[in-house]
Amino acid sequence: MTNKELANLMFPDVTKTIDDYEKIYPKRDLAEGAIVSRYAPSPTGFVHMGNMLSCFIECFVPKKTNGIFYLRIEDTDQKREIENGIDNIVSAIKTLGLDYNEGVISETEQRGNYGPYIQSERIEIYHTFAKYMIENDLAYPCFCTAQEMDETREKQKTRKERIGYYGRYAKCRNLDNDERAKRIRRGDTYTIRLKSNGDYHKKVHFHDLVKGDVIFPENDQDIILIKSDGIPLYHFAHLVDDHLMRTTHVLRGEDWLPSVPVHIQLFNMFGFELPNYAHLGLIMIVDENGSKRKISKRKDQNFAVRHFHEIGMPQLPMQEYLMTIANSNFESWRESNPNAPLIDFDFSFSKIGSSPLFDQSKLLNISKNYLSKLSAKEVYDNLYDWALKYDSDFASLISQYKEYTINILNIEREQKKPRKDFGCYSDIKPYIWYMYKELFKDVNYEWQNINNIDEIKSILNKYIDFYYDINDDKDTWFNKMKLLAEEFGYATNIKDYKNNPSGYKGSIVDISMVIRVALTSKSMTPDLYDIMQLLGIETIKERINKL
Ligand code: GLU
């Protein structure tokens, strides 16, 4: 039996040829040097910030070249799949504010001329390529059972030889086609293996964009291309998909680095142009104890992108932070170009560090800085959008008091050194809740040095009855507080108190603290003068009388 007849027997339903697919998915019409990259996750449920680092780089790089970035879903490992896996991935990408030109948009929608972009919908294409390999003696059916494979492995272990299906261990490689046909007709299950033309004693050299020049032995393993259920394994799907989707840059985890010789071999067998490879080190996190470790699905739900969505982490700081991990020189560039858009940065694969580290506190700092520079109105709008999803009561409250809320958010903002209190939108309510009478109930007062309620009340009553006037400017307001301090035996400045602690009951700090705590319940707040201006005299009196 000829190879062609065997191929027809194995793939009776394949009607197209690989040339047909070359025409359906022609070389892309892009400018010279345009990069085509992809994010190709498996829908396994847990999408974390480490995944987003590669997605971010893959998205960023083509933009500068007017290239293409697409999303492909690699769902051939059905055991690892979960429900809503695709939606999780798509919403993670949106959470980061990234976009793509082509690919999977939702569980049911795709966009672009190089699809389908879900591997399980591409089976016919893989089979067409596999059929071509059978016809051309580049692959063969293998009937070895799991038990036979185990026995081979044991033998190799005792003989201290390399594990795998190669050389004399590749039992099915030399079966003749009649024998193969006989077994197929009688219904034996089989996988399809590569007929490797590599020599383990020769070397393959290639240049990885991140790792630099790399040398590996050639691949001599007859690896499985297609499993017995007809589904391709990674190496083969990578060849078919990245060729037909005309990918120029493959960025992926460094666990794939040792497989490059197989990929080079496959691309060469077909005469296809090899994509550029960039292998990214596994992202590590700094945990609470300051030590580095891998992200774990069980322990690190805080690194799930969903978590960042829930806490309302703004998009730009996440992108900025990912760039600081991606390129070691980014931070100094940012220092010299504080207001330049991110896209102006010259990203370079070779500046990707060998073990990227995700430091949550650093992200938070970037984000605090970013939020401090927004206008109060911008913060309000984003806060409202966030609250609509995660705290609808708070959303109604702030929309009921929209101008008031904007004024609250404007305290110590829109000035040279704005406050940097919050890193994400869920941080805001814990900072400003006391400004709303609806929330100022059953509060827990954080009294400090002055905690005798009689003393507290007499200070407050005196203050309200004799000193406080909402029309005072800030200096007058403060001077009056000094008078109040003096009247009650407290030093009007800290220095006097420190020089003579036994001469006073305390200092102006204690007096202003009493007012602060009485009005907000908190011992730490933004500017008290501004808070009082916004609360207004009625509320101030009400809160004091309530004590
Ligand atoms: N689906 C593969 C993974 O999740 C993708 C690797 C690649 O980008 O080629 O590891």
C-alpha cells in the first residue's frame, strides 16, 4: 500500500489540501517589519497577573509596528478545561484595558480572517496537515498501547538510556503500510507520530529574543502529533496555527524552550518560515514574608485578574506596572518622561529579565500616584462605574450627592502634592464614608490622648458656641483653634509642649484630634478644615450633640 493510500484510509473525510489552506490564509498584507503576535492561553480558569504579563507584551509589541495582535484559545487539553474559561480570559484582557485585532471575542463570537481562533474548531485543518505528513512519509500511525509504553520506559530506566520514543524504541516506525492498514481496518486505536529526521548527536542553534543564542541537541523523538482521539498535541497545533495565522513572534513561557528543536524540525519539514521565539521566565511573586515563589491557584487568588477587577484597580497603572516588570530600563525612562504615553517607550525583548517578579505593593504605589493625578471629576466617574458593579448602595449614595462627593474627592487634590490615599476604587469608601450622614451611624470613635468624655464635650461645646464660624478662612480657623487650646490648658504648638510637658495638659494636636474624631470618628483624615467646610454647620452641630 502506498503512503497516499494509507493517508486516504486514515483521513477519509479530509477533502482539502494544505495548499488550499495556504490560499484561504494568505500571507498578511502588512508593512515591512510589522509584528504579528498572539496570546494563546488554555482556558483553565485561573487567569492571573503573570499570564497578563505575556498578554500585555504581546499586545504592546505589534502596536508600534502597525502589526496584528490576536487571541487564540488553546482548548485541546479537554481535561484541564473549565466552564466559562473563554469569558474569563476575555474579561481579564478587558480588565487590563488591552485590545486585540482578531480572535475570540466571547464564548460564541470570533473576529478576523485567519480563524477559527479556537483550536477545537480547527480539527479538520490539523487533519489535513497530518494527512500531508502521512502521504509524504513524515509521520506514521503508532499502535503502541499504554502498557507497552510503560514497559519501554522501564527498560530505558534500567539501561540508563534517554526516555522516549526514538531509535530502536520507536516500534511502529518501521511497520509496513499493509500491516498499518490491517490494524486500522480492524479498529486498533492509534496515535500519529512524527517520523523524526533529527540526530541527537547534532546540535540545533537558534536565537531566542529573550534568552539570546541557545543550543540544543536535535530532536530525534518520534513525538505524538495527534492523539488517538484525533486531537492534536501542542507542537503540531503550534506549527499549523502559527503558520496559517501568519504569526511572526511567539512569546510564551520558558517551559517551551526545550521544545524549540521539535518546532524548528516541523517548520523545516514543511518549508515554512520559522517565527521569532521569545521565551519568558516564570513570573514569581513576593509573598507576605518577603520571599519569592510561584503563583499558586490555591493560595494566590489575590493575583487573579478577577480580583483586580473586583477591587477596582485602574487599567493604566496595571499596564505601567507590567512594563516595569517587562523591561528593566522602563522605570528610568518613566522618570525622564513622566507624562509620555506608554506607547512611546521602546520596548525590547532582550531587556526582559530572567525571572520577572510581581510585587503587589509596587503596583499599588504606581496606582496611588496615578489616582492622585486624576481630577476629582474623573475619580468620581470611575468610582461610580466601579460601584455600580460592586457596591450598588454606595453608587446610589454618591450619585445622590454627586457634587458633594466630587468636592470630597477634591480635598487635597488638584494641587502640586496631592494626597495619595487610595490605590484602587474600592479603597475610596473606607476613606470617605463618614462624610455621608447615611453611613455615619453606630460609629466607633478613635479617641486618642483626650478620651475623657466630659473633657471632650466641654472642648467641643466651647468650640462650637464661641469659636467656630464656617465663614472663617483657614488661618483664622486655625488661630481660633489655638485660642481654644490655650483656654483649656493645651500648648498652642508642639514645640512649647515638648519643651515643657508638665506645664500643659497636651497640645494643639490633641485639641484638633478631638474635633477630628468627633466629626469623623477617625483619627486620620485628610484636611480637617476642608472636611468641616463640606460637612456644614448643621451636620457639625448634630455630630457634636450626638456625643
Ligand atoms: N496554550 C499554551 C500555554 O498555555 C500556549 C503557549 C504558547 O503561547 O504557544 O502554555
